[in-house]
Amino acid sequence: MDNLSKLSILAADLILSEIDLNKFDHNVALIFSNKASSLDTDRKHQKSIDDADHYFPSPAVFVYTLPNIGIGEISIKHKLKSENGFFIFDEYNAKFHHNYERLLIKNNKSNAVLAGWVNVDEEVYDAFVYLISENGNLEHTEQNLIKLYKE
């Protein structure tokens, strides 16, 4: 498993291990974003095909050359068959996240949303993941997301 998927699963597990997913009928959308996409793995894949004398692109590496694979791994582990998306921004985009997540709940597309920012670029790791639902402990606002991300 690549580093982005590992970080995504670890961050998700910190939240999902504390809740009963049956409460949400396992209908928990996954909306993640980052800046580097799957660049960390893309570099490894490129290195495996650069050397003509040792040309051996690994399917085990290639499969992780898409950033959404991490949310697929989360879905499999937690038996989620729900809306998901992975978006690329220069920085955490609280406005986008707030609007998208709010609409998923409002339009009954999901009973809850696990969302946030998971970024891996070489030795730089950054994760900010949260769960929203109709009955959350903190109001889901753009300002609250910005505040929490900066903490």
C-alpha cells in the first residue's frame, strides 16, 4: 500500500473506529482532497520505467497512481458503498468542502460525510479528517473548518 493510502486509512480509522457505522446505515460519503495528488507514488512508478536495463513497472505500485485509491481502501475496510470523491487543490479548500459536504447531507445522498485533507509528498505528511452529520457536536461551517484545520 502506498503512503497516501496508509495515511488516509490511519486518519479515517481514528474517527470511524469510535462510531457505530450502523447508525448511518453505512452510508458515509468520503470526500478528500490534497495538493500532491498521488505524486509520491507516481515518482516511484516513473523510476521503475526510466531505466531501460532494469525496466520493470510494478502493478503493485501502478495501482496507487491515483489519489482516490486511499478512499477505496477505506471503503473496503469499513464496508462503505457510498458517494466518494478526491479533489486536488493548492491548499485545503474549506469553502469547497463545506459546500459539497453540506449538499450531500441536505440532498440525502449520504447520512454522514468523512472528509478532509490528506497530503503526502516525499517526507511531508499532512492529515486533517473529520466526520459531519445532521447531529454533529460542532456546527459545520466554513469558518469552523478553517479554524480546526489550522489548529
